[in-house]
Amino acid sequence: MPLVILLPMVFFGIAGIAVLLHLLGLSRPALLGNQAEARAAWLDEFGEDTPTRVILSHDHRAALIETPLGNGIVWPMGADTTARYLTGAQITRTATGLRIDLPDYTAPRIHLTLDAAEADLWPTLLKDPA
């Protein structure tokens, strides 16, 4: 097949798939509907460390997790969720919430959108007691 035909087919095929996924609603960021979903998302990553406390953000896009092994956070990464422990994290207040810098190259920075009350409270809750 000539390149002048193949390249537009590939380009429009990929663009069409992206548009279709967006129209079907499959490009929306994940939401944590309730504490049970946040707990399940944590257990998907760290099945051996059962949460003792789960605190959801107002917009259900993040959850603070307390466990016997330390504090952690669950947040959306695209249409799925991910979770990390907060050991060694640096927490900074921003205009829209918090920025959490982790010593983890797979998730070096997390930007959380929190309301004013949450942005004041969460840094004290996020500190790892260990």
C-alpha cells in the first residue's frame, strides 16, 4: 500500500478511536464513589496492608488512607486509580489544594484539588507517624 494512503488511514484511525472513547465517556478521570471504593483501590495496590481509616476528598478524586504500616494516598491516574505510601513525602499548600512530592520516581508529584478546609486539615493528617 502506498505511504500516501497508509499514513492518513493510520492517523484518522487513531484519531477516530480517541474521539469514540471520549464520546463514550471512557476518558473521564476515575472517581472514588465512597470509602469502600477507596479502600478497594488501596487494596489493589497494597493487598497486605488493610486500611484502618479512609478520608475522601470533597470531590471524591483522592482519599487519605491510614494503615498499620503508615499513611498513604489514593488518587486517579487517568481512568484508573493508583496509591502510594507517604513515607518521606514533602507536602506544600497550593492555591487549589496540595502538592505532595514523593521520593518515588514512578509518582514524583501529586497535585490534589482540595477545598480550603481540607487543604488546612490534610497536611496534619498526611504526616507519617513513623
